[in-house]
Amino acid sequence: MVKTRPFPWKRLFAVLIALLLLVFFDQWTKGLAVRFLKPGGPVVLIDGVLELLYTENTGAAFGIMKGMHWFFYAVGILVSLAALFVILRMPARKRYLPLGLDLVFVMAGALGNLIDRMRYSYVVDFIYFKPIDFPVFNVADIYITCSCVVLALLFLFCYKEEELHFF
């Protein structure tokens, strides 16, 4: 007889609440950028280092793949569904909490930028780090970038391969 686990409703509810909060914060900051930066121009936070500068990005990082909307829709949806699948399949142990939280941030970033693409056909970017002429980015990009770094660190130093056979 095959033993099945009950569906993790509490975990799904927690994920949805966290996603709502994270995506709300991303969309709120982008809304502020549209409202204040688009008509008013850049705001210097730290001279020569950090600015708030409104831009519209129809591509990915560094403006690559401009105009490939359907590709970005598909990637955003697939990344979010894959992360949710892994979260729901994870054992309910504290050991996997960092991995689950990290994947929630990946989903929030993907969904935050997906919402922009669906609303405007571009992503609102507004944070500009001047010293290295880094591309203008947003809160969702921060979620994705930081969570991918943390994900790599978790896989390298925290989890063994045999611990990740739940998906």
C-alpha cells in the first residue's frame, strides 16, 4: 500500500500570504516610481553612487531580448509554478525552511515583474547604482538576484544531494 502525505494547506496559505506581501511591496515601490520619478526625473540618494531613476525595460537584464513578451510571460509562470511545486513537496521540517523562504522570494520577484509586463508591456525599473554603471533595477529584481545567490549557497553548503530527492 502506498502511503500518501496530506496536502500541505497551511504551508500553501503561508506561501500565499508571504507572496501577497512581497509582491505588494514591489508593486507599491514601482507605483511610487511611476507617480513621482516618471514626471519629476531622477532623485539622487547618494551623489555619484545611488539614484532613483525611472526607466521602462521591455527586455531582461541589460535590456537583452527586448520585446520578447511571450517568452518572459512563460518564464515567469514556469518559474513560479516550479518553485511552488518544490515548496509543496518539501518535507515539513525546519531544516527546509530556508529553502522554502528562498523560493518564495524567487516567486515574488518573477510575479512582480510578470505583473508589470502584463500591465504595461514593460517592467518599471528605478534603482540605479552608478559606480559600476549597473543596469537600472527594481525590488522584484532584488528578490530574484538575492534569492538565487542564497539558493546557490544553500545547495553548496547546506543540503546534500540525497536530501533533495523529494521533488
